[in-house]
Amino acid sequence: MDKKECTKCKKKKALTEFRSRGGDQKHLLKSYCNKCLKEEHREWCKRNPERVKKHRANEDTLHRRCVRRNIKVDEFFEALEKQSYTCKICYSAITIEHSAIDHNHHTGEFRGVLCKTCNRALGLFKDNPETLENAAVYLRNEGHYG
């Protein structure tokens, strides 16, 4: 198996751990591994919250997010209005820039609009209802602050 060294973490990793440069250079790989790129992006977002907020509120950005999830922008707004601009899980208020388009990872089916926190939580629990139920039982039995 071919390997490449990440210029940031200095670890040798499989080529599948690196993204293509894209454009005219699709045949070339980025110098940072996916993990380091993700961490670098996360740090940039923390340093530039206003730019992130402006970008996410942009109409073009919403359009791209909808295209990625195979829904129309109108469907997004219909769902958000039907939910009274609240998360379908925690019922907290949602703004467009702080929304997540939830979908089934196997079928791609659009499920609704969630706040980013609940959407991440579902992902961390691998969309597994039994695991989520076990977590709820655990919190009820061991204590919670809710």
C-alpha cells in the first residue's frame, strides 16, 4: 500500500487519508492529511466567527447546502416553517446559519432541520435509536442537569 507523509503531523498515512487538490490538479494530493485539514479548518473557524456567520447566512451557501442534500431551497424553508423555526429534537430556536439539514446516511432521505448540536449528537450516536435510548436511560438513572 502506498503511503504519504503529512507535512503537518509528520505521520506516514495511506493515500486515502489525503484529499485531491481538485481543479486542474485532481491527480495530485494535498500535503496535509484529512485529519490535519479538518483541525486547521476548525481552528480557522474559531478565529474568524464573523466570516463563518456571514458565509453561512449567504443565499448561495444555503443553495449549495441544499443541493448537497438533494433538496430544494423551498423544501428547506417549508420544513423550517412547519417546525416553527425550532429544532425537531430540542425545540430550541434555529436561524438559517445555525441550521443543519438532517438526512438518512444510507438513503440520503431528508428528515428535517435540526440545530447543529442535535445534528452532531445524532452523528456521534451513529443515528442508532437503541444507543440513544440507552443514553437516555443512563442519564435518568445516573443523574442529569436537564
